[in-house]
Amino acid sequence: MKKIKLIFFFLLITCSVFSQHLKRRASFGAVLININDSIARVNKLTNNQGCCIKQIIAEGSAEKMKFQVGDVILQINNQTIQNRLQLISLFAKMKDGDAIKINIVRNGKQKTINGKLLGVKYDTYSFADVIYSEVAFDKGYLRNIFIKPKGSGKFPTVFFIQGYTCSSIDNMGEIHPYEKALIGLVQRGYAVCKIEKPGMGDCDGTPACKDIDFATELKAFEVAYNQLGSNVFIDTSKIFIFGHSMGGMIAPLMKTKIKPKGIAVYGTVTRSWFEYFVEQMRVQNFIVGEDYATNDSAFNSRLQLCYDLMINKKTPQQLKQNPEFATQWGFEEPNYIFGRNYLYWQQLQDYSLIVAWKNYDGKVLSIWGECDFVAFSRYDHELISEIINKYHLGNGTFVAIPNSDHAFTHVSNMKHAAEMWGNYEYSKNNFNSKIVDVLVDWMK
């Protein structure tokens, strides 16, 4: 009987990957850079359009199709390539096995390469089972991924909600802080569920992540969470939500059919997004080294822009009439601010996180990294615990982790965190595993 159960469980996992609507997204398998004057000159190009291959990744599509370092990509399937971001965007829409024609220049000579793209490799671990599944959403499907300890039975489960950026949480690689934290939980006996945002990873038939508003993103996480009960390996009496950064704001707003045993958040915001933006313009800018006087002289115009966006609900086109907008904000044509649709930020302002926390009567863990220069407010994190304990005495816990930045990296202080931000080699070797210890101790 035990053998039959194990066979059934294996078939369940196998079917979840191969008998579904979603196909594996394609991977070109190369590091790409924009064309500069030097590359253009060497390859006898008349302009800087296109994209150059800097590195070939082993066993990827580029290696299989015999591309070489230094090749300049000019066209994909007869579409002219302007730059690296456009090329990445095109590859993101392609699937495993798709035929492709690529026009290149190699050593100053034009060449056409035809082939088929390989899919991104599935995550595998010697100590864990990985289950690729899907969730119907809008007019398409979202990819969700479960990582669980090997073996049968039901496991306490962590439903993870990532930060605001439009990036895939699949195949993140060992250096990614999310990978380190979530795998740390699996190694401590917890199953983990992570869900791709609409338009990311293997998702199909969903709107692009950068185009959706906040309400749509919130709904996507709600839909995925509310289907957790259909998985035989999840102990529905022991489901915890862990929200990082923006995920810490989404977590208490979710309408859940299965009540989580608890919600844990790290590096988040509690007050309104307008208040965060205003404080950020002072505190964060000082941390990253902006001159005090320069900051002060620019503050009023920055404040007005923030107010017009978040409170007056002006569009980017209206905001652009203020010449300060282009220099003070991460504006991208036509309707994006900091990589997201401007409606994302405006809608976020309309939600009351204080009320959301007041209405949640479960256990809550609010974690703050003492060197987090992104979510820099200790007060906001303490406030979550205070709100919970005001209305549900004893349910709120606040923990500060020393020497931890926004990405769970061990640093000396906030200034050091800002200096090391984006330094993946440093991040790889300085993961602060205290985040896993704190979560596990609280969930026991």
C-alpha cells in the first residue's frame, strides 16, 4: 500500500508539470549588452542599434545554435532590434521549442542563424520535490511553484509574496536572497509556494506585469492562495503568509478563503504610500549620500509631484508639465513610474493598511532589518505589532534583525547596505540566515 501511495504521488507531481496549459518559457542562454561606439566600429555598423553577446551560458540555446561571444544581433524573426531591453522583452514571449531566425553580424560579416529555443531549466533539489503547477487567472494562467521536503504526508506551508518589481521568481539561482531564504525554510521542514505575477515567467494569456494596476496584482495573489487547499501535501491548518517589501502590504489586504495561521512581513510599509514617498525623499536620499542642502532645496518640488501623483491622481502626462518630474522621478514612457503602471501607485494609496491589520485577528510577525535603507522605518514595523496587540492582544510580535538589509544581506549599517546594493557577489557570500531562524522560531 505504501508503494502504491508513493507511485500515485509521483504521478501527481509528473502530471502537474506536463499535463497543463502552460509551456516552459524559452531562454536564449547568453549575457547581452547594448551596442557602444567601439562595438559598432569593430563590426562596421552604421549605428548603435542591436545587441551584443557578452557571454554564452553553458547548455543554453545560444550555445546549441553555435553563437559566439561578440556576435551582434540585428534582427529576430525579421524584427529589427534596437537595444538589449527590447531583445529581452521579445525572448520573454517565446516558449520552449519555438523556431527562431536571428540575423547577426560576426566579425563584420552578416550571417543568419536558424534554430529552436530551449526552455528554462526546471528547478531541482536533492533534498526537495519541486512541483510546477498553474492557476487560472483573467483569460490565461499564472505559474505557481511548490517546493516541499521529500516524502509523503502533509507539510506546514509558507505562501510567499515578493516585492514590487516585475521579475520572475522561478529559476532564481543560488545567489538570489529569495532563493536562500525559501530554501532555508524547506530545509527546516516547510513547504513553500511561490506565484509568478501576471506576465512573468511561464504565465500565458495574462496582461504584462508592468501594465497591471495594484488591484490586479492583489487579485492574482488572492486567487493563487485560495487554491492551496487543493494540494494533498499542504496542511491547511498550518499555512503562513510571508510578505517581503510590497508583499508585506499585499498580505493583510488579501481576502482569503483559508484563514492563514499567521502572517509574517519583512521590510515593508504600514502608513500610506504617500507618507512613505515623502519620508523616503528625506531619509533614503540622505543615506545614499545626497547633499543636505540640495535635498532641502528640491524637497518642496518633490513633495508637490508626490502629492499630485498620489492624492490628486494626475497622469504622467499631466505631471510632465512640471519640468522637475523628469529629473526627480523614475518616469518611463508612456505611463510607467519606477517600472510599474502609474495606476499601481495611485491605487496603493487608496488602501488603508492600518485598517487591514486591525481587521486581521491571527498571529502576526513584523520583522525589520536594522540596516534596511529601503524600508527604513523601524516605526512602521513596530506599528504593525502595536495595531495587532491593540485589537487582538498577544497576537503581534516585532523582531529587529541586526546587520540585515532589505535583501537579507549581512551589512554593517544602512550606508553600507546602500553601497552594496546590487553587488551580487557580495550578496551571494553574505546572506543573513537570521531571517530563516526568526521565521521558523515564530511558526513553531
